[in-house]
Amino acid sequence: MQLVAENLVLCRGGRTIIEGLSFRLEAGAALLLTGANGSGKTTLLRALAGFLKPAAGAIAVGNGADERELGELSHFVGHLDGIKAHLTVAENLAFWAAYLDGGDVAIALDAFALSGLADIPAGYLSAGQKRRLGLARLAVAARPLWLLDEPTVSLDAASVGLLVKTLEAHVGGGGLAVIATHVPLALADAREIRLGAAGDRK
Amino acid sequence: MSAFATLVARDLRLAVRQGGALGTALGFYMIVVTMLPLGLGADLNLLSRIAPGVLWIALLLSALLSLPRVFASDYEDGSLDILATGPLPLELVAAAKALAHWISTSIPLALLAPVLGILLNLDIGAYPVLVATMLIGTPAVSFIGAAGAALTLRAHRGGLLIALLVLPLYVPTLIFGMAAIGALLGPGGVTQPFLILTALSLAAVVLGPIAAAAALRVQMQ
């Protein structure tokens, strides 16, 4: 399993956000994306998830034998957590588990310290708890590529620890992760790409 | 359970828990139909003649009220992105959501129609045909509506835009729904308009999700 980007050009709203970006990520590697606001971190993640077609260049994933699309290989955790306020915490996760063809909800709840909140409607959760519920989706279905967009926002120190632990287990097991972040994450052997400040570029 | 059935089941459960969308649509339907005799006066012959048309048009308008929410809530809370990374192609995601809308909104509206028919002195013989035309015709309402909802997903005040986009596309369904009821009350067979109504709905069930998915792909970039 590997992720290769070649000469990517990404445009949004008629503006070129990322130009000529290439990288190669082998199995068991994490990539941290850093850079100022508007430098294209989210744009790149959305392209890797298959939502945004590159204007030029190519993204290839897998080992050649796998014909699934980008999106089907990846977990995408964006700024929004994909939580329904009217469903309980366990129901929210159980839906994603069933939809994403995943497994045990209880283990995933446990991994993000949500077991005690399982029967509470998700609308009552705090911002940090919602984030944890959004992240718990990572543990509910096995997917090789994790795309995380500022996953630490509104998490406390202990929760960041849980996230790092989950990430290390995933990467250690041969998974791939691309993480946009402003906060340094204590991940061993993570590569970093600093995206240029394209916010003011024409 | 397949991913498609899972998604439909979740949308139905949300519709039941939230309740608001269905309540608004049914309430709107009831009020519009109730106001009509008040506005036109108590001419029973006139009311009974226009009843099927009024019931059909009011049903289309009521269904329109709930259409913007088909994709908007999933778009706003980020679920749509995750649904797109699932095992279902976006076409089937759109189809599942349109199906859930049909079950949770269009069917209750169709079942309310005969009750409101009493208010309009609708010919008693027309009741079964009226409900049948509505049950057969409303998949077109939900599935074409889903395409409209996807197109206007990011538009400010998209609700009004949906009406402009979608109502003209409901015209064939309306015409043949009325034709079926008219054929029953007058001479001629009911079968032919029924078959055309079914064909319209089947075409909408196939084409609506394809159009909706194409629109969603653009909106999600």
C-alpha cells in the first residue's frame, strides 16, 4: 500500500491553491501537513479523498491490484464531525459502522473514552466530545488511508493522547495517514510537508 | 443489512425523531386545502369538480416544503462527505435519500388526501383512484425533487429556487394524475393514464439520482 502524488495542481474557486506538489508515502508512514491558513491543507486532503479532481497531475493509491476508488480506501475526518444531534452517541457510531462495513462499536467507543456517554443524544455533547465521536469513526471500520483535517481542534490533552495512540497503532500496522495540523503531534517518524502561503497568490 | 438499506433506515429514524419536517408538510397541506372552500364559497358542485386538482397541486406544494432538507442537513454536519467515501456510489446515496423522503413525506401526504377530500365534497367513487394516482405519482415528486435539492444545496435561500426548478418538472405527473381521475369520472379507461404515470415515476427514479449525484459532486468540491 502506498500513496503517490505527482505534480499535483489543485484549484478552488478559479484560484490555483497548490501547484506542482509531489510526494510518495509508503505503508506505515504518517505525513503531517502544515502551513498558514489558506495554504491549501484542506484542499489537498479533499483531493486525496477524491472530492476534488486535480486540475493537473495524478494521485495514485494502493499496490496496483486494488481498483477501489480513493474515497473508498480512506477515512475522511474534516472540520465537521458528521454527527446527528437526534441520535445517541452509540447510534451515530453504529450507523457509520454499518454503512462503512465496519465492526465493533463498543471497542471504538472505548478507544476514545466515550463508553460512558453511549446512550446520550449526540446533540448534548460538548465540542470536544463531538470531535472524539467523529474520530471514533476511525476505529470502527478498517481503512488503509486516514485523512485528518486538524483533528486536535477542541480536544483536551488526554484526548490528543488517545488520538496519537490510535494513530500510532494504525501506522504501526502498515496504514497510511495524512494529517493537517497547526499543533505539533507527538508522532514518531512522521514526515512533514510545509505548504506555501498561497492565500494571497493570484 | 446493506449500506443502502442502512442509509434509508437512518433517514427514516431521523424523520421520526425530528418530526418537524413531516408535521410542517402535513399541516401546510391541511391549511391550504381548508382555506380553499372558505375562499370560493360553499358551492358544492364547484368544489367537487375542482377537488382532485386542488388536492394534487396542494400536495406538490407541501412536498416542496420539505425538499430542501433532503441533502442540506447532511451537508451542514459533514455527513455528506463521509457518505461519499462509503461503499455506495453517490447515485445510490441520492436514491436512498430520495426514497426515505418518499416514504417519510410523500406517502403520508398521499394518505392525508382522502381525508381532505371530504372538505371539498370529492365524489366518493374517486377516492381509491385519487390515492392510487398519488401513491404511484409521488415517487416522481421525491426523486425529481432530490435533484433540485442537490442543485440548490449551497444556494442562499435555496428553497425558492427549488420551486422554480422543480415545479415545471412536476407538470407531466400532474397532468396524468388528473387524467386518471378524469377518466374514472367520465368515459374512457383508467389504465392508460395510470401506465403513463407509472412510467413517469420510474423514469424519475432512474434519472433523478443520476442528476442529483452529478450536482452533489460539483457542490462538494
